[in-house]
Amino acid sequence: MSVLSRKSLTLVALVAGLGLAGCAHDDLALDDAYVPLSPEERFPIEYSKGPVTMEVATSHGALQPGQVNAVARFARQSLSGGVSPIVIQRPAGGGASARVAEDVASLVLRQGVPRSMIRMGTYPAPASAPVRIGYVKAMAHTAPCGNWSMDAANEFKNEQMPNHGCAVQANIAAMLANPQDVVTPQPMSPAQAASGTAAIKKISNGQSSASSMPSIFGF
């Protein structure tokens, strides 16, 4: 084989190798694209804070039965999740709104809200304007659900639906007693070593570790 032929073959091999290297590079680039699959990754539970407010009409000059129930429920809800004092603001115009604001503060106090967590104030408005109540609440939430862009009856890629797992994550977020646990989980309580050691000794000695309380059936 001539020197020219060998050089030609070497050049062809080099070009082919570069082509394969390019294909391999493209494959690696595609593999680097991570697609979250689990509901925990696609719909993570997040922690945030936001205002919760309500208005109480002052036209009657005193709290009405329906308003009493609404304000009492609002105050109790602030005890579980509230991260700020309850602010009660009456119109600066005065009038009957001052009495309604005092009634609201007294009712909130009776629901168990400490006096130190109640703030009174005014806002610029005529006397006929409502009394405003509000506090800041800690919340756990996920991304909004309801993405039905994929037709399950006409989908052949064997992929999860875009909305898969969202409702479960949203329900878990709604059931969290303390949304702060999303950021800083509660520490585990220490193990009861004494009772555990006693149960292990009973098992080692061939005894039952069940409670020695008598059966309700008498045997």
C-alpha cells in the first residue's frame, strides 16, 4: 500500500471518529436534561406567609349574632398558624365604629388570644366604614393543580399525566399542623430506654412482653 493510500485511510478514520464523537456528545447532552418524576419533586410543598383579613360592618352599632360567630371563628383560627398580632382597625371617623371595635377586641380576647397579641388602631375612612381585622398567617402550599393538557385517551408515550400527584401534595400541605415544619422539621423525642430494655429482657427470658392487664373476657 502506498504512502498516499495510508494517509487517505487515516484521514477517513479520523473524520469518522470525529463524527462518532459528535454523536456521543449529542447523546450526553440529551441525557443531562433531568426531568422530575415523583410528585414530591414536581409539586414540592413550600412555606410562605400571607395576610388573612376580614371586615365587620358597623351599621348596627353593635355586633350581630352572625358577626359574633364569624369573629370568634376568625380569632380561633389565628391561634393555629398566626405569626403576628391581630390588628383591629376602626374608621378614623369614629361614631358607632368605635363601639364595634371594642366589642371585637373583647370577643377576640375571650377566644384565648393573649392581650399582648391584640393591636388597636384606626385607618382613614368615614364612620360608616367597617372595622378591619387581620393577622399574618404561616401557610404551606404547592403549585396550583389542574393541568389537564394531556389527553389520557390519546397518549402513547407511557408518561405521567402533568397533574399526577398534585392533589395528594396539596392535601398533605393542608393537613400540616405547623407549616414551619416544611422548613425546620420537629426533632424526634428521645427513646424510652428503660421500658425498651425491660421488654428486651422479658423476650430474652422467654416471657411475653405484652401488658399484664386482665382480659375483658375474663380469660
